[in-house]
Amino acid sequence: MLFVTGEYPPMVGGVGRFTAELASALQLQGAQIAVLTDEQVKAAAETDAVRVVPGRSSWGWRILSEIPACARAAGAEWVHVQFQTAAYGMHPAINALPYFLRRQGLRSAWTYHDLRVPYLFPKAGARLRNWVTRLPLRAADAVVVTNQSDWEAVQGQMLRGQLHRIPIGSDIESRQFSTEERTRRRAARGYGSEQLVLGYFGFLNASKGGLTLIETLAALAGDGENVHLLMIGERVGASDETNFRYLQRVEAAISEHGLDNRVQWTGHQSDAEVAADFSAIDVLVMPYEDGMSMRRSTLTAALANGCAIVTTHPQDPTPELRVDSDLLLVPPRDPAATAAAVRRIAEDPRLAENLRANARKAALQFSWEAIAARHLEVYNA
């Protein structure tokens, strides 16, 4: 397989990390994988298990001839595009790629990590942009979606057997920590047992509810809670330039509420450090504005590491998770409800422990071994 992705480690971004994890898991199950990505990523040696081929400086119209040539040079039987529009510079050429692969006799798979529309050009209307976004549905041999909402959005536009629903796995390996290890990690972050520590994981963008998070922190602090917030991971990702502007809005809100001494940013860390911080916090708050979804690798990472989670109601059913058992749900953009859910966990140790244990159990369905096996079924169908 040749994977095509606009981002890949060491670039920061969930799609890149997903692609790397999936490629490694497939390799362990006997597949041979090459990855075509951004030129920022150094090409790997031929002896590497997952081979990164020389990368792209742009994703314009030239890819329609160059990617099929790259696939043939790599000996690929499939070209699998990991699609997130911002990762390809919002250029529509990538959406037309399955047609050109088919003309060259190459099989293509397409994973929608989101269904957001590309920019195209100023006067392009919503109808044209939606048409471009869904163009691969008519040409790819297989289409993968990661959650129920996207499944329902596209299932009527595919032939039977061409659409597959495969979840996102955890970015961070599941680890368990003793009470003593948790206490030491909290102390290293400057927290004692008397403090209520909220956590947030992943970089910020407008869909992830960072402003709601800060309003929640302000509400709890205003009620006299000895509350702090640990922002785990990078502040912004590599693909979407709007992330930085949103980060600035969040930082301004922190200062406006006088919360600077209550917020700590970890910056980039190893997976082991992230897992340790998951163990140190009391409640992970992920107030997604578009609702909780299984396309969020930040969510599956938190489940795998046994966090007590408060997040937002999904737009569509999410049968993988049980409300009030695996996590607590609140309305989007509702700091008061979010603060109330946090208090519920903080004031009920049994609930907190049950949420942590059930989160780990729920995460078993998102193992990379199982996800890779499902992809091999798609390729071999």
C-alpha cells in the first residue's frame, strides 16, 4: 500500500499520527507500506519497516500524474488517501485523485477524517464545494469513515460493500499508574491532593471548545474551588493556520479572567509523559463544539488511559460508548453545565473510579491490531 497523507510525524497532527500507527500495525500483520507526505518529513531508508518516500512541497494539480507514478514505482497495489482538507492546503486536486488512479489501473481507498469542504476560490458556492468534497465517493474503490455521523452522511451515495466504518485508535499507549506514581506526578506539576485538576489534551482549534473550557475554569474558580487546568500537549497543530489565531483568543480569555496562575501548558511531550499527566489529573474536559465523535483520537487516547471524561453530546448516536458509565456528556458551549459535571465527579469518588475503569474497558474496541485487521479486510475484499 502507498499511503498519501498531508501530515506525518514528526509533523504535529492527529491524521499524521493515525497514519503512522496504522502503517506500523499493518506492517506487523504482513503488509508492506510506503508513505507519501509533506517534504518536511525526511525520506526513510529502504530498510525501514514503513518507508517514507520523498515528499511534496505542494498538493496542486501536478499530483494527479505524479502520485500514480509514485505508486507504480513503489509497487503499490492500493493507494490509500488519508483525507483532511487542511492538510492538503485546502486544494481540490487531492479530491480528484481517485479518478486518475482508476485510469491508471490502480485501486484506491479513501479515509474521511473530516467532511469539511475545501476553500477552492472566493466565489465558489457551498454546492460546488460539497460536490468536490464528495467526489471520491464516486471513484474510490473503498471509502472509510471513522464515526456514525459520517457514515450516515455518505452511505446513500455509495455502492453496497464499498463503504466501511473503522474507528480511530488511541494516539497514546494505555498505561496504568499506582497511587504513589500519581501523587509524584501531581507534585512534579505543582499540585497537591487538595487541588482539583482539570485536564485538556491536544492542540486547540475552534471546533474543540477551548473558550468553553476557560469559561468552565472561571466558573469553578469563581465558586471558590481550588481548581487548576493542565493543558497537555502541543498548543497548535501543523496543518491549519487558523489554529494559531484561535489559540490567541484562548490565551486572551485566560488573562481576562485572571486565570494565568491556574493554567499550565506542558508543550510537546513523549507518549509516556502524556500518559503520566493523564494519571495526574482529576477530570479531563473536552468540550467539542461539534459534539463528541469517534473521529477524535484525543478522545480515544483519554479512554485508553482511564480518564474521567466530561465531553459534549454527539450530533449522532455513538453506540461505542455508554453515557454516565464510560463518560459524562454536556451540551456544547455550556460552561455552567460543564462545571456542574466536573463538580459531580469531584464530589463522588465512586463515580470517578467507575468512569476511569469503564473508559479503559471501552477503549479495547479501538486497538490498533483490530483496526489494522479491518483495513486488511477492506484491501482483500
